[in-house]
Amino acid sequence: MTTASPHELAEHAHPRNLAHHFDTPAQQFAAGKLGIWLFLTTEVLLFSGLFCAYAVYRVNHPAIFEYAHLYLSKPLGATNTLVLIFSSFTMATAVWAAQTGRQKALVGLLAVTLLCGFVFMGIKFVEYKAKWEEGLLTGKWYRPEAPPEEAAIPKQDATQKAGAVPQQSTTVDARLLTGPMVLERSRTPAGAVGPTGISPQWLERGKPSETKWIAPEPYNVQTFFGIYFAMTGLHGVHVVAGMLVIGWVLLRARRGDFGPDYFSPVDFTGLYWHLVDLVWIFLFPLLYLIT
């Protein structure tokens, strides 16, 4: 049985967290950084497909989006936005704590970040539950019990013939009415008609009003909810995945695995969590704040 010389043992001696196929911790960190950025690139491409679908449908069906988004709760969406922004701050600070060897701060910040994830998913559960109960689903399951609170749906005149254009009134924007039900709204604004000067209708737009939609309900509103559930559902899956990874990093942090010499898992998890937060920052205005 041969034994290795002290020189050979020194050559093969590695720090505890250094994989054998890397020469130095710096090389291992650089390789891991490149890998996580490549992974995040594929995630951006994944969400880009959904954003492209959103853009195509939004451009071609503006009335559907302007009407359907009134069903969404802006306070809940804004709260979730603030929660994720705060969680990004705690996650970034956790990376700093790992780099500087602040063990207790690292554990506490990771725990707060994980708690923010639970709060986000809890609010999202409340939103999804409300959509289920109100019949605001996609496809054939779209059966709303009532119009949005911010919408005023004019009653259809029983004597009106199908396909006829309703008479213009001072309370209904004629550009939104193309028949008994709104099929589409033209992407080209209608030209000005009527006498010159400032119209009473234009002045009314400057007054505060709780009504955001004064027109019949457009057809195919379920198209919006199909996109809504696809985008927010996929994002929710990524939030849950991030929470699982943060939980794993938190357990290792409690064991004291991270410090100035080794903090790669915390850093890489933080990059992923920031991407998840960034995607939601785009989703919130695109889905909840449509004008």
C-alpha cells in the first residue's frame, strides 16, 4: 500500500467548499456566476414569449383588456408589488451579510425574504379564489356573476335591431359602441365631429368619477383571463421555486455554511429572486393598470 507524500497531499488539498474540478474558489465562483446568468437568460426568453402574446392580443383587442382589467384588485396587486420590492432589498442585504460574515443577520434576512414570499402567495391565493367564485376564468368557464364595480353597462334596447348602431348620448362614448355588444374598438381614433369649441363631454373627463367603463360588455373577455392566469400562474410557480431554494439556503445558513470565503449559493439565489421580482414589476402595470 502506497501513501501519498506531503507534497502530493498539499497539491490535492482543497477548501471544504471547493469542488475538485476547480483550482481556486474564485474560479468556482466565476463558473457558477456564468451558469446562473445563462439560466436566467433562458427564464427571460420563457417570459418573453408570454409578453409577446400579451402585446399581440392587447393591440388587436384593446376593448377586451380595458374592460376586463377592471375585475382585478389594484390594492392587492400594489401590495404584492411592495412586498416583492421589499423582499428584493432583504435578499440583497442577505448577500451582503454572507459576504461580511454576519451570521445572525444572514439568517434573519433570509427568513424575512421567505416570509415575504409566503405573503405574496397568500395574497395571490385570495385573488385566485375570488376569480373562481365570481366565474372569472378562461374559455368556457368564463361566467361572470356581475360586471366590474367600475363599469356602467347600458341596458340594451329590446326594440333595437341586431347590428344597429346605438344613438349617441352625452354619457356614452360613441367610439366604444359598435352594436348591441362591443365586438372590437378601432385602433384608429374617430375624428372629431360636432360644433367647434370645448364640448361638455370633454370637460366631464376632467372631473373625478368612479366609472371607468361606460359601454356594453365586449365579446371574448375570457381571452384576457387566459393571458392573466398564464402569466401570473407561471410567475407564481417561479415564486414557489424561489421560496424552496431560499428555504434550503436558510437551513445551510443556520448551520454556518456561509461566510466571506464561500457565499455563492446566497448570491446566486439572490439573482434568481431579483428576476422573479422584476417580472412582477412588469406584470403589475400591464395587467392591473391598463388605460
